[in-house]
Amino acid sequence: MKAIPTAGVARDEVFDRLGKFRCKDLDTKGGRTWAYVYDSGHPELFEIADRAYLEYLHENALDPTVYPSLLQLENEVVGMAASHLRAGEGVVGNFTTGGTESIMMVVKAVRDWARENRPEIKRPNMILPVTAHAAFHKAAHYFDVETVVTPVDPSTWKADVDAMADAINGDTVLLVGSAVSYAHGVVDPIPELGRLALERERFLHVDGCIGGFVLPYFRRLGAPVTDFDFAVPGVSSISMDLHKYAYTPKGASVILYRNADLRRHQLYACASWAGYTVINTTFQSTKSGGALAAAWAVMNYLGDSGYMEIFDRTLKATQAVIEGVDAMEDLEIMGRPESSLVAMTSATVNVFEIVDEMRELGWYVQPQLGFDISKENIHLSVGGSSLPIVPALLADLAKSVEAARPNGPAEPDENLAALLSTLDPEKLDSATFDALLASAGMGSTDNSDAMALPDRTAGINALLNQCPDALKERLLVEYFNRLYVP
Ligand SMILES: *Cc1c(COP(=O)(O)O)cnc(C)c1O
């Protein structure tokens, strides 16, 4: 375990060491990383963001009455986001640290609204299409709200409105739709869900975390886009990340409400202690103003025309990826992507092997495990820097498919699956978890400076892909519980 060094380390040495730590990290710039990071293709945008971030790095957004500029920045950023989503008078919102926080805030707001207005509801629930983001399950877990998961159409991957209507019961407080869903990049039938929400008097949240910013631009560029925003009657709230496709630094999202009556239940005040009076809009109390200032700066610097130009390239790049993959015999696009996200699967080749082959060729493409009726697949987030490198991506994808083909498709191992299904994660001891993790290639966590993380991940993914969900979740927790040891 490290201790604070007895004497301070020289400035150059500090930065040398930081630089060395990063040698195995994914590239964040240049477009070869097709998930997690978003590169607009404008190198100067990083400078704009960095400068604004640093200007507000040390300010504390805890109390807007002492940093009124932070209140102004937040209202302006929320205003830009809301107008982008065709908000009318009365729409309000807040800046949060990310999509997860935005979603957790709306689930809390709806739960607390129900506590006040529907006191007869003891176990509030929300109806989720199976494609809804994990953040809703996390919110349910944290705030003790039940989830009712409903199927999606197996060819379009869109929410099944009738199934959601049938799932509504007396305890239902919230319906959820995505625009777009992360896994398949499609918009749920939001206009129909809006009608359902109005008819049954429930709240409807639209998760526009990853698609919300992109879709209005794609619509204006002529792509067919299902309506999803505040122009749709019945939509009561929308989450939209800025740190994805608005190209602002991490720690930036907004949660928007059609009116302040519901938003009120998101806010938290505490006067029951001896210190300063606490009033928080979101989770955090003390927080830097950096991400907010950077979001404000990037959105103002690019402006609508800057974003249009980025999304014009993004739409072309997405179409080129789809066409290229459609032409490959072994790969198949799942559904018809409506934004800049593409999922592809294969009946003949193990997609996890393709991911590893691509990694060796210097690309990061994201493996998605099989879940429910969605087969294991590869996810790509196309961005502003993608267009010029699509041909290289497709060429290397073809090479990776060739390299992986001899091993055939991801065959479920019946014996392993049978064994895994007999394991009750609640009853396993620590030694068994050690053995399971080791057998999956997730064993070694020697506490050297360079944490031993696996180079090839196909084996791990293949094992996880066959685990029952509860075991998979527990294995991941056990793994991280071993990984984060100082
Ligand atoms: C990314 C994402 C989230 C979660 O956002 P974070 O910023 O990672 O917390 C929620 N919903 C969708 C559809 C997303 O793509």
C-alpha cells in the first residue's frame, strides 16, 4: 500500500509518473476508440473546454448565492438543452454529472411526488422496456422503486407499447422510453407512449442521454427520426447527456422537466443539523464548476452551425458504417439504427474474438453481452472524427472477421452453462469466487503499479455471456472488490 511520500516529489517527476500510468489507456482522440469517448473532429474544441474547465475548476457550485455566475451558466446550459428539445414555457431542469445522475434524479422526483400525491402507493414501480439503460435499475435499487421489465419488438428492438400498457398497475408511477437506446440505437415509439401516459395519467421519462442531442440534428439533415422530445404530448421529463454528443468534457448532463411542480421533488434541503443550511439540486453538495463552465463554453463556441457540420459528417459516417457492415457476409446490423450508434452481430463468427482482433489492430470496439432476446454483439458509437477513418475501420473489421472465423461462432458450452446455473451467488464463499474468477481469466490482481488487466477479453466475455444475470452481477462485484485494493 502506498503512503503519502515523506518528501514531496518534484513537479516534473509528478507529471512523468502520470504519463507513464497512462501507457495502457485507450486513445481518447483520433477516433479509433468507438465507445466511452467522443471526439468531435475539432482539435481546438479540447482547448476551449480545457480553458473554461480550468477557469472554474476551483469554484464551488455548492451555493449559487455566492457564485452567481454558476447559477447563470447552469440556467443558460439548461436553456440551450431545453430549446434544442423543443421545450415550451415552464420547462425547467438542472445540470448533473452524467446520465446516471440525471436518471436517478427523475426516479427520485417521481417517487417523492407519489409519496405526496399518491400516499396509497406503498411499492411504487416503473415500467421499463428491456432495452432501457442500466441506470434505471440502479435508480430502482438506490431509491427502492420496483422495476417491471417489458419485451421489445425482436426485429426493430423498440419498446412494445401494448406490453407496457398491460404492465401498468395501481402502483405504477413512471413509464420509460429511450431516444435512443444504447444497445441498438433506436428510438422507442415515444408518441404512442406519450398517449399512453396521458390516458393512464402516469409520468413518461424519455432517456435521451445518448440520442437526445444527436437526433434533432439528424432530423434536420433529412434522416427519418421518430418524435421524442417536449413537442410530444405526455413526455414529462427528458435526460440528455452533454458529455457524449454535445462534445463537452465528462461530468455533464441535464435533467429536464416539463414543469417545476415535478422538479421540486428532485431538490433536497436539510436544516436539521448545526452547520450551514444545505439545499442541493442534485446528488453532490460541494462540486467544481469546471464541467458546467466547459459545457457552456463548448456549446457557445460551436453554436448550432458548428454542431450541424459535425452531425452532417457523423450521419455520413454512420451510413457508411452501416453500408459497409451490411455488405459483409458474416456480420449483421441489429435493427435500423436511428442515431449514431450501431450494433452488429454474427451467426458465423464469435463477436468477442472480433473485439480482441480489433484491439490488436489498434481499435476499440465495444462488446455487448447477450441479454434476453438480444444476442451478443459489437457496439460502435460513431462520432465527429469517424468519417475519414471508416474505410480503415471496415478493412480491419473484415480482417478481424477472417482471423476469428476459423474458431466459429460463440458456441454456448452446455456443461459450463449447466454448472453455472446451479451456482447460487448468495451461497458461494470467497474461495469459490477466487476460483471462478481465475477460470475466467479475471484472477490475477497482483498489486503492482501496473494493475494486471487481461489483454484478450474473449474468454471472460464468453463466460459472462453464459452466466445467469445474478451470478454475472455478483462475479463483477467480486472482481472489482478485488481490483480496488490500494
Ligand atoms: C450513457 C447512457 C446513460 C448513462 O449515462 P452516464 O453518463 O454514463 O451516467 C443512460 N442512458 C443512455 C441511453 C446512455 O447511453
